[in-house]
Amino acid sequence: MNKVLFKTATVVAALFIAFNASAAVENPFSLYVSKAGEAKKIVLRLDNMFADKVTCKIYTESGAVIFSDEIYTANKTAKKYDLSQLPQGEYTILINDLMKVEQLDLVVTENSVDFVNPVADITFKPTVWVNEDKTVDFNLLSLGNNVNVSIYNETSEEVYSKSYIGKTTVSKRFNMADLPAGEYTIAVSNGGEIFYNYVTI
């Protein structure tokens, strides 16, 4: 098995283990309403996150950020948020960890919080490795999204671009040995999200 396939298999295996472990607990969702009597409080589970630090942001229906939080996950399994002060209406919550972005839409009513999609819409982030021979290994669990990968040099000139349509995973090795030494930006459009990775060769 070559290095690219091995790294892809490692990423997919880690995600498979994580999601199956989540399914084994009482409530597998990343966010849920706290409990009876706390109908406007929600709980963010942290035990299925792939990062020491997780960010949580709440957006209004018009796209304005009204809340942002950074949570350090060490020795924490959950974080509770009280939404009782929010006006009634629709909101979007974005949760970022090292490997993915989760989006959940909710509705705040007079007496409760209701999730439009209690199972999050998940967009996975690309993983990038720089090798000693100036090749770069790129892997992404794209899940059928349309993906575009572009590489830019220090002057923002595009030196590479390719699109991938409808693939479950994208694995690619870029040979950058013939490029001038310097810093490069790898911009990845996956679904509605754009991710940036920075490499030095």
C-alpha cells in the first residue's frame, strides 16, 4: 500500500471509529436539548471532537454572528449553552474541530428550542502532508461534494487547479519539486466551505 493510500485509510478509519463510538452512546448527536425543565438550554458534546480546541458560533438567519465561543476540550465532555435570551427565530450553529465543520439549524420558540436537523450537516476538512522530497499528499473525505483544489504561490498566482465531481474521497500527490522554494497556499472548496492550508517547500 503506498503512502497516499495508507494515509487516506488512516483518516477514514479514524472517522469510522469515531462515528461508530458516537452511535453507541445514549445520544449520538453533537448538540441536543439539555433536559426537561431546561427546554431552552442546549448541550454540545465534546467527546467526539478531533481537537484540543473547538469553536462554536451562532448565526442569525441573515448570517450575522451573534455568539462565538472557543472551548478547550481537555477534561471536558460537554458544554451547555442557555439560549433563553435569544429572540424567537431561526439560527444556525457552526461547530469547528480539527477535521470537520458541523452545521445545525434550530428554531427558538417562546418555550423551547427545536432542531431543524438534529443530525448535523458535516463538511470534512482536507488533510495535507509535506514530504521530504517536496511532494505534498492531499486527502479529503468529500462525500460526493463538488471539490476544487487550487495552489497559489506567494504572489497569489495560481500554479495548479483541478476539480473533482461527485467523488467520495479525493487523494492526490502534488509534485512541487520543480517550483521555486517558498510558501504556497492550497485552497480547497468542498461543498459550500473553503479551507486553506499553507505549505513551505
